[in-house]
Amino acid sequence: MPVTLNLAAGTDRVRQLALLTDADPGRLGGVRTFRGTRVPVRALFDYLRAEDPLEVFLEDFPGVTREQAEGVIDLAAEGFLSEASTQ
């Protein structure tokens, strides 16, 4: 069953990451996955890097919700922009 989350504005990135994803050493060797699934987060970025639309990723991995995928993309962008602004 897909996971649906309600992320409040202002929730810190670590908390958001914990709500969206999971890293369990007993599952897939601790690779970070979308919470409630066995889908590695890395798969999302592999799809995007290959220029596949988000919709294709979501169709191929129906256990991942749009909210989860967009949340991870947003966190990655925030992290990149935050890091870039400190340099």
C-alpha cells in the first residue's frame, strides 16, 4: 500500500528525509529506500538522469507516491542550493 505523508512547511530536512525514506541495514544492505517500499531512492535519480519523466518512474514503482518522489527531489534541491550558497 502506498505511503501518504503530510509534510508541514518548516519541518527540518532530516525529519522530512526520515518521513520519506528509510535505511534499514537488514533490507537491501542499508540502501536508502522510499519508506514502505524496497525501491532505492537512487532509482528515482537514475530515471531523471536518463531524462525519463517522473510519471514513468511512478508507473514503474507504484508503491512510491508522488508526494514521496517530489519530496525527495525537493530535499535534494534544497540541499544543493543550501550548500552552493555557503561556498
